[in-house]
Amino acid sequence: MRKYLFCVLAITMVTPVIASSVPEISVGFSPSSGQSALQVVLSAINGAQQRVDVAAYSFTSKPVAAALVAAKNRGVSVRVVADEKANNDRYTAVTFLANQGVPVRLDAQYAIMHNKFMVVDGDAVQTGSFNYTASAQKRNAENALFVQNAPALAQTYQTEFNRLWDESDPLKDRY
């Protein structure tokens, strides 16, 4: 019995631990009779526990803006960097977010800063063609992809977000 126990302990000690974390993927399309792209985006925000960093080209979606404010209000760190030309009107979602205390920066470095992605909690990425706009939800053929349990992918997107953030100018609240 002792030899058997010793062998089991020895095998257990030298057997490598295999990570069981497999990426989990959600996808949505708009318009769609199934899960919509907006539902994928909102599930990414609503599931955030620590941080959501958003890079957006055009941002006018009330549901997405409301979800980001709700995340901020429950203690999630939220930051947004958006294209300056597509979001410089007085009444855009980025203005609403800045007025709600969400740090927002506008990027004017490119003809268009055409990114559409979120990094969530350092291990998930939401991306796709879906602009955070009402038109993307109702009028356009769009897609949204949410990849969870993917820390290496999230780090790659986080590095790009941080670069965009650093080159952008803060948007001050306007009322």
C-alpha cells in the first residue's frame, strides 16, 4: 500500500497542470432574428467586473452608453477613446459619457480612427464591424464578436487601446 501511495504522489507531483480555460465565443449579427450584435455588445459590458476600455469610430448608441454608465456606477473602470471627427458634435454618446464622469478622449491622428472594440476585465475582447450606433443596430448589416477567456488576445488589444488613449485629447464635460 505504501509503494502504491508513493507512486500516486510522485506521479501527481510531476504531472503538469493543464489549463482548462478555453476561449468562449459569442457572435451576433444585425439585423438578425437570432442574437443581435447589440446583444453581444451589451452582454460584454454588463458582464464586466473590473474594467471596460472602448475604442469607437462613431458612437451614438443610447443603449451602449447607458450600459457603460451603469458599469461605471457599479464600480467598473470605464474609458472611451473615439474618432474626433465622428464624435465632435455637442450631443453625441461620448459627450453624454463625459458628462456622466466617464473618461473620454478623442483621437484626431488619422483620416478616421475606425476601430470598434472593447477590452473587458483584461481577458476578453469584443470586436467586429458593429459601430456603437443606432444605424448599426437597425439599418446596417453588421457583426459583433465577443471572445472571453483569452488573456493573450485581450493584452494585444489593450496595448493598442493604450496607444490610442495616449495619443488622444481629453473630452471635457460640456454642461
